[in-house]
Amino acid sequence: MDRYLVISADCHAGPPAELYRDHLDERFRDEFDRHQRSLVELRQAQRVARDNEEFRKGWEAETGGDGGLTAAYDSDVRNGVLDQEGVAAEVLFPDADVLGTGRIAASPFGSGLGGGAGHAPEKALAGAQAHNRWLADFVAQSSERRIGIALVPILHDIDAAVEEIHAAHEMGLGGIMIPTRWFDAPAYHDLRYEPVWQACEELGMPIHTHSGAGPADYGDGPGVMAIYTTEAYWWAARPLWVLLWSGVFERHPGLKYVCAENGAWWAPDILHKSDEKWTGGHNTAKFGNLFREHLKMKPSDYFHRNCYLAASTPGVEDIARRYDVGIGNLLWGNDLPHPEGTFPHTRKWIRERFHDVPVDETRRILGENAADLYRLDRDALTPIADRIGPTVEEVHGAGVGG
Amino acid sequence: MDRYLVISADCHAGPPAELYRDHLDERFRDEFDRHQRSLVELRQAQRVARDNEEFRKGWEAETGGDGGLTAAYDSDVRNGVLDQEGVAAEVLFPDADVLGTGRIAASPFGSGLGGGAGHAPEKALAGAQAHNRWLADFVAQSSERRIGIALVPILHDIDAAVEEIHAAHEMGLGGIMIPTRWFDAPAYHDLRYEPVWQACEELGMPIHTHSGAGPADYGDGPGVMAIYTTEAYWWAARPLWVLLWSGVFERHPGLKYVCAENGAWWAPDILHKSDEKWTGGHNTAKFGNLFREHLKMKPSDYFHRNCYLAASTPGVEDIARRYDVGIGNLLWGNDLPHPEGTFPHTRKWIRERFHDVPVDETRRILGENAADLYRLDRDALTPIADRIGPTVEEVHGAGVGG
């Protein structure tokens, strides 16, 4: 039976608050307790938490009781879910709980998906280190199926960031996540970040940004959440062209960058427009050589060599535009255990999205691209995929839809 | 002979610095002189100005000597250029000189395309008023062919802004431009701006944003100009969905919003994604009713009723996606006298972009949409179009390309 190797390039893991506490440096624990209490209060006060009680109950019923939250930190439960979903391995980002239930802690001191704003640098680093230590333990319990993404706050102390990248690599983590937004720090084209890109290239640690950090300029007017969700893809995608145009991939040809949980539909237009600027034409003539001075190749060439879009729970457009994105640059994911992910219906979602996609392309997008990117152990993964992966017949066969 | 009524929905006009000075309140003139000197120094120091001397010479030769800059403030020269280009009427934004030659002043105290940053509120208002007074005079010299867009700084004193909107309307100006970015002020979904939307709806003054204001977070790293030009469309488009989601067009069904010089290629995806959120589905289930609470119709319905994209010098994609944008929502422009515009080859550009577009659609996009939006005097315009407009044969006929 021919089965797919499925790797989810966007999943989340994190322990309840008390476990994070144990992984935190002792001097930050009182502060952590205070911050944790305020976080619980904030979450309870949040509009989404107040309004979605009905949704949460439905979600818990649908997922068999806990919305997948135990799988966020219990290794055996996690692998049971993965087997059920047909997923052989997964890439682990922080902040498994976005429901506002207060049951699971966010990565301490805002070092997770919203990283970069609102906390003193040394606290952000301590919070990231606590998560990284916990994550390394979690990965070690099933290292063949888990690619842990270390949190690395790079906005302040570059030396400390580089040190943490090395520590993460030694702990067996497979990549780093940097703050998606730079807030008041210099943007990522600034040369101050060179040591970070250098370290990641040397160690083979792909750099990730993940959607989540909203802009600082939202107020209290109507429609804020709708405005934010409309813009979210762009805030998360911004580092892509900032790194690209500033020549980071020219200076670091081996560096890999992944934009996670952010779709792929937006990329072809941006790449095409960027290539137009680089190639030169009427609209950009007045800028002279400005678009070529840091790039020997056209922008899409760097994208196809160095960049990946981990388009978890891809939409119809993400798949339809796969040739323009690049078959080798598109990763699939199920966003477990976030409720906007496909758990507990991942097999069905894979059928619906990929039933009319050629098998070799499905293979690349569902797992092979990620296996190559993260240099995974095929000997360890193949038996797992052979046991639980969706079959080719199951995905593309007639009469198996619905 | 059947000719098109062509209206450019994105043009620029502004006088040399000394004329602006005359239109400025006396108490701001010393300050203006100081600011003007620093502006000239800044422009001379700018990279683009230093590097594009060769481009500028070529541009001046191509346009017959001055790059269209005299047309920026001389009424007769302006109309001569319009006749030559086949343009019957035009919408006038500020800041005609973007070349950095220092010969023409930008709208005083940064009240023009980059409005909203860096100047004290009362200076921004004084600068805007100086431009508005000059513009009203310029419009009056050929009012049938000119729609003047008043500059209205709305980020600080709302009462003063509303007063200026009324003053602009009384002076014969046809719309207002607000700062494209709100910088440190509340975003445009904030209810504090309601009196502005209310006044514009009452007076039939369309609200405009125009690309130009860059983000505040660029530093000095490599690739800044490439990064900015890649992002420019988005900074200019952002007010669209901020106004839309916050229910501004629900509360003000007669209000019109125009996003100028910003293409149209990006709009279909954004509208489709927004409609998806409003309609509801898996990805947004956890947000409950948040996407519907301020909108009775789906986002694209408001867009098609209230919004316009003045996609000057449209690209192939802008025209190809016209059905998704809406034939009635797309305006053409030639960006005169900016060098990225189509002057002095507008007739050729119109042929190239519209030769295979049906005549009735070409009519709407090239001029009829703008004539309706700005409620122009058809009796005055028709004789002009009959005299100088491109013929249907010229645009669509065989063998007239190139």
C-alpha cells in the first residue's frame, strides 16, 4: 500500500503554566507568577474569550473532550493524535492555547507568537529559554517525529541571541523563530542582525516567522479583530521581502527562511512585482540601480532557493497557485492543536485539498519538502509513514470524498 | 468620429516655492523659508537625487525640456499637455515634483503625499491651507477640466479638519486627501473621525488616500528603497479595509473613498478573503460574530458601492483583473507630471493597455466612472473630449499599435 509521508510544518506545543515555571530561571519565578495571573485576567477579559463559550464547547465535543490541549504537552497523547491524523512528523511552534481558556500557558513573558513587544529584553530571553528547555525535553521523547523551533529574541542583545541559537542546536532543536515584527528595533535589513543569519546558516537552522504579532497602532474602534485578521498575513510576510531585498540570501546562500501559518496565495504577486522592479522598466527607471545593488539574481530566484511558505490548512488558492509559489517551496501543515487547524479531520482535509493534485506534487507539499528542509531521518520516518500515512488511494481515489 | 472621454484620476499640481509662500498665512512664512531651505538640502542629499542625474536628463529630453514641471502650475501649459495627451479632465493631487531637483516645492510642512508625520498640527494645517488656496485658484482657471483634491490633516484637530472640508467645498475643490498613514494617531476605525466622514458624505466630497507615506520603522540597512516600493501599495491600501470593517460605509452609505496611484491587482484577493471571513467558515469560527457586527452586507458589497481604485498607469494585471475589481470601481490615470506616469506617451499607453478591452468597459474605466464619481459637468466636457479624446479606432483598431 502506497502511503504519503505527511509532515505538518506548523504545529504548536507548550506545557501548562506550572511546568513552564520549572523550566524558568529561579530569579524570574515570582515575576512569572505575577505575569501569569495578569495573563489569565487579560484572557478572561478578552472579547473572544467572553463571546466564544459556545464555540469552545462545540470544539471540545468535536475533539473528544479537551480540544487537543493535552496533546500540547503529553508526548504519548501527542503521538496518538498524530497517528490518528496520519501525520508522521511535525514542526513545533509555541503557544498551543489560543482559545483564552487560561488552562495552558503562553510562552513566558510574551516570548512566543507575539514576541518582540512589551517585555524587558532579559525577561524575553528568560521566557524563551524556559520554552526552549521544555521543548527540547518534549522533542527528545520522540525525536524522530518532532522538529522543535527555538524561540530566539533577536531584537536587543545580538550576542545573547547567537548564544541561544547555538544552545538550541546543541539541545536538538531544529530551527529558530524570531519575532515576526521588529517593533521599535531596527528592521531586519539592518546589518546588526548579520551574526544571527550567519549562525543559522552555519548550523543549518532555518529561521521562521509565524503570524501572530499584531501592529501596535490598533485602538479601540469598531472592527479591530476583522482588520487584524485581514492584515495578519502581511505582518507575518513582511520579513520575507525585507530579508530578500537587503541581500541576506545573497550573503548567506545556505540560509533557509520559513514563513509559517500564513498561506501562500499572496506570494506570486509579490514575487512577480519584485522581479519586475529588479528587471527594470518604466515604473522604476527613476530609481536607477537601487533594485540590483544587493541582488545578483532576481528576487524569485532567491525565494526559490532559500524560502518556504508553511501554508498550514491551505486554502483553495494556496494550492491552485502552487506552480507560481514553487512546488518545492510550499509546505503543508495542520496547525494542531489550534482550533482553526484541521484536527481532528486532517485526513479528510488532505483529501479535499489534494484529490486533484498530481501524486508527485502532493508528495512534495505534504512532506518531502519539509523532510529535505529539516534534514530529517528518513530511516526513522519511513516505517511511521508506512504505518499511519494516508494512502494514495485514500487521497486521490474515486468515491472516497466527504 | 467616436472619441473617448478620458479623465485622469491621478495627477499632480503644485507651484514653485515662492508661490506657495504667498498663499501661506503670514505668521508661518519665516518658518516656511527655513523649512524650504532644509528641504532643498535634504533632497540634494538624497540618494535618488544624487544617482539619477542621467535619468533626469533623459526624462527632460523626452518631455521637451522640463519634465512637465511647468505644467504643474501654469494653466495654459497644463491644458496644452492635456490636449496633446488626449485627456479631457484630471484629478489633482499635490507634490508635482518627486525628482528631487529642488525646483518645485512640495506642499508646505509635509502636508502633501507624506502627510501625517513630522510636523506640528498647526503647521500641517497651515501648509494644507496654503496648498488648498493655491489649488482653488488653479482649478478656477479651467474648472471644467480640473477636480482639485484638498489636503485635510485629520490626525489632530477634528473640528479644524471639518472646517477645512467645508472651506474646500466652498472654494470649488472636489474631494479631500487625508494622510495615508495615521502614524501615532488612532487608526481610521476610531470613532473620533466620524465628523470627517459625516462632512464628506454630506458635501459629496470623496475621500482619497494616495501612496507615498512610508513606514516609520525603516532604518539605514541595505535595500530600503526596494523594500519600500514593494510595500508601498499596502501602506496606501490599508485605510480601505480599516474604513470598511469598522462600518464607516454602513454608517455613511453615500460616502465615497478612492485609493489613488496604487494599482488594483491586490484588491480581488483582499476582498475575496474578507468576504470569506464575513460569510463565516472553519478558519474564523472561533471569532463568533465579530466579522458581521458592523456590516450588514458583505465587504465586497460596500467596496462596489463606496470605493474606487484610481490605478494610474495600470499594469497588465490591473486590467486583467478588472471584473474582480469591478468595472465600475476602476479608474485610470496618467500620473502627470511624475516621471513614472505615461506623459508624454499617454495615447500610446492607452492603446497598449486597452486595445483588447471591450469599448463599453474602456469607456467606464478611462473616464465615465470618474465623471460620475466627481459629478462632472458633461456639457462642458463633451466638446473637449470630442476635440482631443483618443478615437475608438485609435485605441482598438488593427495596425495602430506601437
